[in-house]
Amino acid sequence: MGDLSSLGRMLIVLGIVIAALGGILLLGGKLPWLGHLPGDFHFRGKNFSFYFPLTTGLLLSIILSIILWLFNHR
């Protein structure tokens, strides 16, 4: 029975993380600073454009790490 309870807990945490990511994607257009932070690289050439959101990715990684740490640190 221990395996099923840990699987259930993992599925709940995964569901919360997916819901949080969905919320971030929905709010992404309404938060003008998200994706335009200092350290987000955007290069435009004649025939191409390259965008690398380094700072935004690091910020989201830190936030998700804290959330997951809070769920697993009991």
C-alpha cells in the first residue's frame, strides 16, 4: 500500500505543477515584463531572429524549485 500512496502523492504534485505552468502561460501575455527581463537575449539579423530567455528561465526554475521543495520538505 505504501507504493500506491507515494504514487498518488506524486501525481497530485505533478498535477499542481502542470496547473501552475498553465497559469503562467495564460498570464504570460498579461505580464509585459515576463520574457523581457535583463539577460533575455534577442538577436535579429536580416533573415533570422533568435530569442533566448535566459533570465526568465532561471527565474521560473527558481520559483518551481522552491514550490517543489515546499511540497517535499515535510
